[in-house]
Amino acid sequence: MNQYKQLTEGQRYQISALLKVETLQKDIALILAGSRYFCESLFWASQPKQAAKT
């Protein structure tokens, strides 16, 4: 933590911005992954059911 205090205000701002971007990218990736599976489940749920052949 002492190293962080030794940084200039500009450097601290850049680090903060990069951390926010990284967090945002992870959030977007989770949303996209979740929406893929949600849409896929809607697709399969909308398909007509086929009777099992016996």
C-alpha cells in the first residue's frame, strides 16, 4: 500500500481507471454468458415436444 501512496495523482487515476475497465469487462462477460444460456433455453422451450418412440 505504501507504493500506491508514492504514485502521482495522475498515476493513481490511471490505475483506478484500468481497474474499473477490468471490472466492467468481467461484468459484461458474465452478462453475455448468462444471456446466451437464457436465450438457448428459451429456444429449446419453444420447440414442439416430440413423443418418445417406444
